[in-house]
Amino acid sequence: MRMLARATDLRESSLYNHFSGKEELYQSTLAQWGPAEFVSRLKSAEYRALSDRPVEFFHLCATHLVDRWLDAHERLFMATISNARHGSEPKKGFYNALFHVEMDLLEGYFEGFASLGLIRASDPRETARIFAGGLTFIRMEHVSMRATASSHSETKQAVASYIDNFITLVVKHDSSTPS
């Protein structure tokens, strides 16, 4: 906390007015910049309103994720998590939110889409993993594995192309719906 106070030109007491200690500061940062932020979005009314509209759901996820990936604070957060010790509480919390909570929520949406006959998904969790995996690969290619991230428009275009292809593969279209 002392080092953070010095780095931000704040008094240590000012930090303690907002956070009781390192753990609370970390949890707050995780909630704002880590997978917990996307978990909150997935639980929101905005996403729940799309529970019978997979195409719009996929596009909304993509828009929110690209905006988040390209945010400078998010990139700093990811660098911090990457440098955390394997098995540390911060890293375990991050992975739990990402690989369990977020995937459980995505799976729920995919199960709903499949049960309504809107998508092809013999295993909704695996279809959700394919969705998330493709986006993760694009993030690595355009943002996290590069010294300088691709431009916002290049990243958005890569994600839009992926989403369009994903939709072609999984979304069922009846004869009255243009594909």
C-alpha cells in the first residue's frame, strides 16, 4: 500500500480511507477490470433481454469485450495478473471467475438458445467454450501477445468476422428469417 501511495502521489492514509488493505484493493480492481466485470454484464438486464436473440447476444458480447480489451487500465490489470505467482489467491480468484463463473453464465445462455431451437449445440457448454475460445485467440493475436495492440478498428473487424462466422455455424435460420 505504501508503494502504491508513492506511485500515485497519494498519502497512504488516503488509500486506507477507501480500502481496508491490499486484499480489498485487489478485489475492487478485480471487480472493475477482471472477468468479474464481464460476469456482471452477463447477469445484467441488458443481456437477459437477449435470452431469445442469440445473434444480438453474440454481437453485444463482442462489442463489450473488444472495448474492455483495448482499455489501458484493463491491459495493466492483465499484466498484473500475468505476473502474479501461480497458485496465488489473486490468480486463483481470476481463474475461478473466468473459467467457472463466466463459463457457467455463458453456458446458461447457450442452453436457453438451444432449448428454444435457435442454435445448434449438442453440448451447450462446449459451444460456449468455442465461442469464448475464438474470442480469446483474437485477443491474444491482436492485443495481449503484441508489444503494441492492433488498432481498435482492426480488432473490431477481426472480432466481427469471427462473430459472423460463428453465427453462420451455430444459429438456426428458418425460411422466414434472412440469413
